[in-house]
Amino acid sequence: MNHDIEAIFIDVGNTLRVLVEDKPYQAQARRQIATLVGAQESPESFCERLDERYKVYRKWAFETLVEASEKELWTRWMLPDCPPDQIAPLSGELTFLYRKTMGRRFARPDAEQVVVELNKRGYCLGILSNTITEREIPEWLEEDGLSKYFPTVVLSSIFGRRKPDPAIYLEAARRAAVDPARSAYVGDNPSRDVPGSRRAGFGMVIIMIEPADSQKEAPTGESIPDLIIHEFSELLDIFPARQILRDISQSSSRDTSRPT
């Protein structure tokens, strides 16, 4: 265990929240998108075309580690055949609705309890996430009463760089005024989250994986984290109260200073 960790940065998708299929909810979002842009075809057909374009964007983003702004996403990638001056003002709402076409997102049942307890134990908490949306995560944190526990929120859609680029990890540590070596990252994607954290000099990397997935495809090479967990609540076993850590540190310091 690393007794020097002061800050814990947490991913959102598949870490703090899960995605659940909800067909009526998704269909409504597709209708809203089609209405918003004045599509002349069915919402299903129109959004299928958006999905194909999104795949092209994602491939580019993965290769370049660049995250487009919402405005660029829609004017360059998703709706390049529409007038930019019509689409640009709608880009925030379009992104918000497009995310809904993928399903409903819910906080894990134990998320609030763990976050509150880690805060109580003296850790600086932050959000560090790859996402195309600027408003969805801040609004969710506010609605669930969690925003006060996350003074640092770094989103690729705003910062412009994506994990595993170490720059986004370093930006999170800079905003939190914490040494990267005293920072931990909790994510769900070994190939993305581990190399990026390591290159940024983070002191600890934790990956949360479903037991079946970890057996099916165990992390290898530079993707091996310090710890693998299966439940978000396991973080409470890893990070004790910082007062206890200070007491341990002071005790060790006294012991080493005694003459032999």
C-alpha cells in the first residue's frame, strides 16, 4: 500500500457510473435529435448515420489522443453536410441527447457512500474522464449531490486531450495542487488508464474490472495496474483515514531517529 497518496482521481464511465439499456428512453432521444436539426428522414435512420460517423470520429480520436470540442464534433464529424452556423449553437444539446441514445447512466449503488467516506478520510478527490460532453457530468454530479466532493473535474471534451495522454493526468494533479507521485487513479480500462497514469508519474493505479472480464483478458505488460478491484467499495479497504497514515509516518520517523 502507498501511504503517500493524497489525491484520488476517478473515471466516470464503468467506474462511478454504469450504462443501462432503456429502449423507450433511447428512442425518445433519437426523436429529439431529429427534430432539433430538422431531419427529413426517420429518427432511427438519421441516428444510424450519426452512429457511423461517430465511429469514424472515435477512431481518429483514439489515434491522435485529441478530443474535439462539442462544436467541432458536430460541425466537422457528425453533421458536416449541415450549415455550421446552424449546428454550432446546437452542439451542446446535440451531444447531451446523443449520449442518451446509448442508454441511461446511473451511479453505482455504493458510489455515494464510498465517495463521502473517502472525503471524510482526508483525500482530495477528482474526476478525470474521457468524454465528448461538457455539461452531462457536471450536471450529474450536481443532481446527485456529489459535486462538493469533487473540486477537480477534468474532462477531455474541455481539456482537448484524451487518456492515455499523460497531459490530462498532469493537468488534474496541477489543478488539485497535488504531486502526481502522491496521486492515485481509479479507472476501468487497463490499456488506456494504466500507461497514461504511469507516464504522468502517478503513485498508484487501480483498475476495476468485472471478475469474468479479468479472467477472460487479464492485463499484461505496461497495462498491469498496481491493484485490480471488482467492487467500487473495495477502495475503502485500500485507502485508510489520512490521520492514521500521518500517525504511522510520525511513528516511523521517531523510530528511525532513535539511537541504536
